Amino acid sequence: MCYDVSFTVSIERLADYFDNLKIDQQLAFEFPDLTHVMGNFVFPSYPIVFRAQDDKDLHATVMEWGVLTYYAKTDLDKMLAQFPSDKDKAFKEFDKKIKSIRNGMLNARSERILDDPKSYWYKIRNRRCLIPVTGIYEHREVVGWKNKIPYLIGLKHQPVFFIPGLYSVAELPVKDTGEMHKHWTFTLITRGANDLLRKIHNHGDNKWRMPLFLPFTLSERWLDHELPEQEYRAILEYEMPAEEMEDMPVFTIRSPKPRPDGLAKNAPYQWAGLPPLGVGDPQ
């Protein structure tokens, strides 16, 4: 799975890739440092490219990572009914429940989108978006090492690339005012790992998975509002060749501990004694 990404170019660069892209006002302001963005239980705001259903134009806007279902208000109403005299507790319990659900919806398995009618992904399969990145981080387990080693992974010939995703829109009341507010959220699509990612994402319940890396031509097609199902399926089944990708170890990314060399999180780091990929894999 993928819970860590990097985007290290200016938002304005997105317009270099898509003709007539409308950059929403939210993105016109300076965005925070996106050298490392973690989705796990954080649900950060992130720039997303999508084709709006009303005007059919391409937009770059801000969405939160980690899908909030469009029927979330039903869950909130049930919690308010359970605690009719304590609205604060109802919202608190709702937030706790939703956070757990959203954390399981940071990624969507490509295999389920078209072939699992019971999944939420099938229900929102036509709400397609792109997540712009300059790289993603994945952790490798090495037998005998206490900590997992993070790697920054990108594409050799695409400094900026676009991972396909799905987005969802939920409308919920604000606790203090009752005013309805729309929440735009997204999930990142993953697939079975190629030869490179099998050697890096080599552990855990979701081992041997990777984001759905695409060449730019397929990323563009992903946003076509009349994408035929056969082509849709072909995109979901695309496997980026390992030789088109590049990887490098970096220093610990999920800790506030500063790097000993003072460099940025996305700078290469030499781990003493680190065996080459494919050596020291767990059984």
C-alpha cells in the first residue's frame, strides 16, 4: 500500500501538463512543504487534478487524503440519535469511528474498482482524479535490522507523474452552526507490485503492492469523462516496468528526529551495511 508521497515542485507546474487547467483559488496561495506527506491517520490536504462533473473542465483543487463516504451523514445522524442530549459526545464518537474507516480508505485496490459491486470504489468508479507526485516513499524490511528502511521511488523520465485515484464528496453539518459543509476527499489506487517494489514493499499484510504508476499518456486518458470500460480496465491492469523506475534509500521519514547530515527528507542516505535489494528479505 502507499501512505507516503512527495511533491516538490510548484503548484503552477501542473498547468504545464494539462491544457486549460483551472487552478482553484485555494491553490493560488503558498502551499506547505510537501517533501513528505503522510496519509496514515493524518488525512492531509493535497493538490488533486480532476475533471468536474458540471463544466467538464480540468481543475486543480485541494482534497483530503482518505475517503469520507458520501453517506457519512447517515452515520452521524445515527450517533446524534444515540446521544440526543449530548451533541458534543455524538460528534466525538462519530469522529472516532470515521477516522478508523477513513484510514482504511487511503488506498483503493485496482482489482475491486470494476469487479466488486459491493465495494465503495465500484460506487464512485466514475469519480476519477490524479494525484501529482515527484515520488512516493515505501519501507523495506531487512532481516536482522530493527527498523525498516524507507526508499524514495520515482520514474526516470517523468520528474512529475500522476497516480490515478478516485474522489468522493460528503456533505456534513458543522457542529456549532449546523451549516452544511462539503468534504472533498480522495483515495490513491494500488495494484500488485512489479519486480522492483516486491523487493522494497516486502513485509506486512499488504506486502507486494504498489501505487498504480502510469505513463503520462494513460494519466491523461484516466480523466476522460467518456472513458470506455475496456480501456478503463486496461489502465487498471497496467504494470510500470521496473526499468522505468528509480529508487534510493533515504533517512527515516516518519520521525521528527532530524537527519544527522542536515539534508532534506528526500535526499539520498547511505545506510551502513545495507544489503542490496533482494538480499535479506523476510521469509
